[in-house]
Amino acid sequence: MHPAFALTRTRLGETRREFDTFLQASDKTLARLEKDSDSSAEWVRIVARASGIEGVYTGIENVLKTILGVTDGGVIADAESYHAQLLAQSAEATAKRSEIIGGELYGKLDRLRAFRHRERVNYRHVLSEAAVNENLALLKETYPKFETEITAFIEAWERKPKDDDEPTSSHKI
């Protein structure tokens, strides 16, 4: 294992646990409130699910940030567009590595980033339950793909010969 990716693997594991716990809470605990049309039950569903989406997405960004620290020396971004640039940098190949995430995954993560921005910056009372549930479905579809692409990237990087930019596998670095 490449020592620099030990933290990345830890963060990926933490994010997986957050994802699994969130889905369990949503499917079991929050599902009990689905039949309750009371506005307070709706508020609990919206806020809990939006917060869960935000938490998992933040974990995804932390994984990418850690990888970019190893491969690129950090995230190259302006403060006001940091989150969007982190994703864009991860989706672009450099002279020393291939893209960390593919274009399709980038598009899905960018939609989740936009949702997280609305969830954090706007007051939660403006979020609709339909929009939250749409983003929950997107997260359920996206996270396993993220995990697969990150694992493939790390494994390819670890197979790369030291002091050589040419990969030894079919996955270009």
C-alpha cells in the first residue's frame, strides 16, 4: 500500500460507514414518518435526509482532497469556487496522472455539490421533499460508482513504478 494513500483509504472507509448508516436511518427510521402528513414530520424527513446527503458528499470531497494532495500537491482553487474546482481538478488528467473520476461521475457529483451548496447556504425550509428525495436517489446511485473509481485509481497508482510516470497496468495514472 502506498503510504500516502493510507489516510485516503481511512476516509473512504469512514464515508462508506456514513453512507450505510444514513441509508439505514432513512430506510428504517425516517420511513416510519412517510405516512405522517403533519408538517413537523415532513420537516424532520427533509432536514434529516438533506443533512445525510450533505454529510456523505462532504466525505466524498475529503477523499478527493486527500488524493489531490498526494498526486497534485493539493487543490488548485479560488476560495469562492473551491468545491466546484475540486471536482473539476479531479476529473481532469494531468501529465502525472489520469483523471481520478470519470466524466459521468463528475456530472453526478457536481449535481450533489450544487444540492449541498443549497442545503448549506439557504435555509432548509426552502428545500422541497421531492428535491431532497431526488438527490437521495442520486446519492444512492453515485456513491458505489465513486467508491469503485477511487479504489481503481488508488490501486493503479500503487502499481505505478517509483520514479516513473508510465503505469504498469491498463489503468493510466
